[in-house]
Amino acid sequence: MKIAILDDYHDVARRYADWTSLGGDAEVRIFNNFIPADEVEASLEPFDVIVAMRERTPFPAERIRALPKLRLLITTGMRNNAIDMQACTAQGIVVCGAPGSADANTATAELAWAHILGLFKHLPAEDAAMRRGMWQTAMPEPLAGKRLGLLGLGKLGQAVAKVGLAFGMDVVAWSPNLTEERAQEAGVSRVDKHELFSTSDVVSLHLILSDRSRHIVDAAALAAMKPTAYLVNTSRAGLVDQDALMDALVKFRIAGAGLDVYPEEPLSPTDTVRDLDNVILTPHLGYVSRENFEAFYQNALDAVKAYQAGKPVRVLNA
């Protein structure tokens, strides 16, 4: 059995799970670097099993068809919109999930707050100025009394809301299915979409990407935002109309953004968003932690063993 482990940027897959426990018949190859899109099929064609890191390497139908030896595709996490499940089923490929740690949501909420604080306190600009010998070049903004708008009030949204309330912010939320009762239970106010975007001092996104939510932050939503407001996205890039966002940032129609997710990842070294001074950029760190990756790889290993035993676990295309 030939097993490929993809996108192990931190080189931790061997340390976090004992792949030698699969026995001498298993050949494991770890790809530490991102495989260029035009080399994926040729690189992965020999493998019976592929362990994918979240949605880093997409598996659309045409790619699935180009991997005739593939029998087991494991994704870290229990949801992966970048895998064509129907194509896998049609080709007899079992798709299994490998859940992370229970702390993953907390880590993403913490990163969202790192972005919010960085934007309000102008941390990147002040850090850069200090290193150039300068002193107090921007005016930090207090959080107390400001309005935090949450697009989505699931586990992540609620975790972000708690911190906002602790800072003394006015926290409001909206999503297509959010009810007054759920908002009240979280201690926040439910508002409509337009009010959320037009009145919030910072909008933080915490929705699952689907056909329904794609580009839910459209040009109209961004145009409604105050010129002093910030947008923070630690969820999925597809929630936002990227052209409209770039236009708003370049023309300072909004004050800035904190971005952890991008339409194509890794982000191209020449992407123009890297040139914007009013944006904080992080390389999709929301789910990255030792605890989460240990759980990912250990559960992926368990999935391989279960498949070997003829009893696949956590099957996503059943």
C-alpha cells in the first residue's frame, strides 16, 4: 500500500503519528511542499491512499479520474468542499474524515481576535515604524463601545462574541438562519444583514462556505460599511467577493481588513493584496495548532488501519 501525505508544511506528520505501525507493506511518502497544480496528477498517480490537509489540494472530478490506483482518500477535518464526493463514489474510492481536536474552534476565534486587535491598535504599522526608529505614528482605537458584527453565530461566532462582550463592545449578529432566541442565548442582538454591515465598526465572518453563502459579502455589503470599519475573515475566502473587497481596500472605502484565507492557497508571492498597507495577512493559521494536528494525523492513521481491516471509519461519501 502506497500512502501519500500532502501539504505537511510544518514537517510534523511523522512526529505526530506512528506511520511505521502500518507495517512493512506500507510505503509512506510525505509531501512537505505544495505540489504545483500542473504536477498533482503525475505526482499522486502511484498512490493507493492519499491524506489531504483540509482543502489545500483540491480533488475535482477530473483529478479523481486521473488517479486510477486511488482507493482511500482521507481529509483532515470532517468536511471538505474541495473533494468531488460523487466522482470518488463512482470510481470506488472511499473518502474518510480525520477530525481535529476539540480546541480547534477556540484557536480560530483567538486568531480572529488577533486580527481585530491588530487592526484597532495598528500593530503592524507601529511595529514597522518602531524598527525604523520612529515613535507613535498612529492613533490606537478603543474597542469598548464599538460595534462588533458577526456574520454567523455558530460555535466560532459565539466564541468571538464572548470576547467582544468582555471588551465592552456592542455585539450584533446575522446569518440566514439566525433566530432571535439563539442570538439572545449568546447575549447578542440579532439585526438584519444591511444593519450589520452599515453600523458595525468591525465585521467578522464565521459562516460555512456553501453555494448559498458564496459571495454573501458582496459589493453592496461592502459599500454599506463605514469608511472607518474593518472586515476580518478567518473563515473562507469564498464568502467574499474578492474583486469588490480589493476595490474597497485600494480606494479606502473601508479602513482595512484582517485576512487569514484566500481564493488560492498558498497565496501567490506576487498577489497584489500583499502590497496593501491597510491589511493584516496571516497564512491560514486559524486551524493550525499542535493539538489539532496531532489529532488530524492520529485519526488519519486510524482511518488507514480501519480501511486495511475492511471496516472504514468516518466515511463521508457513504
